[in-house]
Amino acid sequence: MTDITWSLLIQILSFIVFFLLFRRIFFTPVLRVMEGREARITELMEEAENRREQAVEIEERYSARLQEARNEAEQIIRRGEQQARKQYEEILAEARQETDQMLSEARRQIEEERNRALVDFESEAVELACDIASRVLQRPLEEEERADMQAEVLEAVRERID
């Protein structure tokens, strides 16, 4: 039995020595590599999380800028429409004013032409009446007769015109 005991004891000692050597040569470096990998994976996961947070932050800033740009574009469009409306109204008012001025000028010119034609007509009517009267009388009219005739003809012409 002592042989078995010594043999068992040697086997146990051999196993312990083998285990310690194996642990020192194999397990410790493998564990360091695994811990390094775990640390690297943790570091990469943290970096990925940071990048994801940055991406979310950038997306939010981009969305905010995009909304600001849309709002600004809408404001520019509204201002453009308002300016166009204002210019349209100004042009329309200017055109109406020019039309009114042209119409007033045309009426003034018509009135002037009418008055000139009236003066010419009155003058010719007086001359014609005086000429007819002198032919009927078969003598030239005297100044006083001519003045009376002129007054009567002008009064008759003005009554008919008005």
C-alpha cells in the first residue's frame, strides 16, 4: 500500500507541478490575451456608443438647421410675394393715375378745341349774317347796325348751342 501511496503522491505532485507550469506558460498568457480582448471590445463598444451619440447629436443639429432653412425659405417666399403684391398695386395705381391724367388732358384739349371752334363758328356766323343783311339791304351796314347784328347773332347762336 505504500507503493500506491507513493505513486499517488508522486502523481499528485506531478499534477500540481504540471498545473503550475502549464498555468504559468499557457493559462496566464491566454488569460492576459482574453482580458486584453475583453478590454478592447469594451473600449470599442464605448467608442461605438459615443459615435452613435455623436451621430444622433449631428442628426438633431442637421434637422434643426434644415428646419431653420425651410423657415427662412418660407419667409423669403412670403416677402417676395408681398413685394410682388406691393409692386403690382403701385404699378396699378400709377397706371390709374396716368390714365386719369391722360383723360383729364384729353378733356381739356377737347374743351379747348370746342371753344376755338365755337369762337370760329360765332365769328363766321356774325360775318355771314352781316354779309347776308348787307345783300338784302343792298348796302353796307353801318357800325351801329353791324354791332347790333353781331349781338343778336351771337345771342341766337349761344342759345342753340347750350
